[in-house]
Amino acid sequence: MQRIRGEEQWVRACLQQALPDVDVRLHDDGSRPGMHDFDLVREGRKFAAVEVTAAADAVSLELWKLINGGDRWVREELVGGWMVALEPTARAKRLRSELPKLLARLEAMGIPQLSEAHGPTEDLVEQAERFGVVSAYQSPSTEFPGSIYCTISLPHERSGGWVPETGDAFARWVGDWLTAPNQADNLGKLQRSGADERHLFLLLPGFTTAPFEALDPLMRPNGPLPTVTPHLPEEITHLWAMSSWNAGDGFHWSPTLGWTRFRKIV
């Protein structure tokens, strides 16, 4: 039996809560490639196939897991309390080796911030840029001596922007995203299901490829629903979407009801 991944278990629970008269059954048991994730069954009859996917920035997620996936990063040679922003393309192995040395030099010079404006650090700035450091700042105090905290520096269009009055930006973005070539695998699974209803469930994680104005309505409480119909590929008849943030509702689009919201399990 194929083990259900954590995010798929979460999706299954949210679907079950949103559709109390439906049985959400695992379909992809690993017996063959190209299977969709779940079947929706009502009164013993399968009426829909569900495929789960994510609009994730895979490079940023991989770097985040490599840098922050284990124990707290602490180096005894440092005073610590460093906040470091990284390029998504930074290499974790090189950072593990080179970053503590650079921070130790800054501490030895009494400089709490990596910047050409803070003393003779021009060479250090150039060195940091070579292995993917965008900025580094030392807090005046820390509860964990020697600690280094890393985050990923996202493009401006994904880290902030105007707060939309409707969810239309999401509807327009998701239509473009679903027709991109790299979605062919998800679409193929739904098409091969032969189901009358073919549901795609889209997760938008913290490191997502969606722009801020598309993600924002899914992150804030009572975020506005879209007012326009999404342009979905013919392989998809229904769309579900939710962010990985605790706040916000999920959005659901169907050809009969249009846009509605559903509650996430948090």
C-alpha cells in the first residue's frame, strides 16, 4: 500500500470536511505509474477523480530544508544571533562551510551588518555575494549563543505588493499556471481517470511561485473570492486551492456553483 504523504493527508481531511456526504478514497496505491491521488465516492458510486499538486518554488524549498531542516544551527566560535537572507540558488554545502567564517570575521571587526556602509567590508560583501548571501544582520542579543538563522530572499513580486479587493488575480494566475508545460503530468492523470468530474487540488506553500496579489486572498481571513471564471484546461472540471498558512480559507470553483470557500483544517 502506498503511504500517503503529509500534505496529501491534509488535503484528504479538508476535502472530507468540505464534502461530508462523500467518501474520499485513496486511489494511488503505487501499483502503477500515473495514477491520480484520490477518488470521490457518494453512495458507493465513484463520481470524481482528484489530483493534488503544489505551486512550489522547488529550488527555494530544497535550500530551506538543507539549511533549516535539522537542529538549530549553532557555531561555538560565534557570538551568534545572525539573521541571514539567501539567494534561492545558494548552495547549502558551501554555505555550511563558508558562512560561519565570514560571520566570525564580521564579529572580530565589531560590525553587526554585512554592508559596504559599515566599515571596511567591501571584500566581504563581494565574497558573500559569490556564495549566495543577500544580507546578514546580527541582533544585539540572542538566547542562543552562536546561532545562525537563514531565510530565502524572494523576488519582490512574490514577497509583497498591493492588497487586492477581489480574488481575480488568483483566478487569472491559476489559469496561466495550469496551462504551463510542466503541468502535463497532472493533467494526464486526470484525463486518464475517465471520471465525469476531474478535480485538481492546488496547494500554495510558503515558497510558492504565485505572485503576492494571487496568494494574498488565500492567506488573509475572509479573503475575497474571485469574481471571474478561471480558464481551466479541459482536463480539469473543478478546482480547489488553499495556502499552507494557518490563516485564510480555501477556494473552490465548480461549473455549477462558481467560486465558493471552504474551511481549512489547521
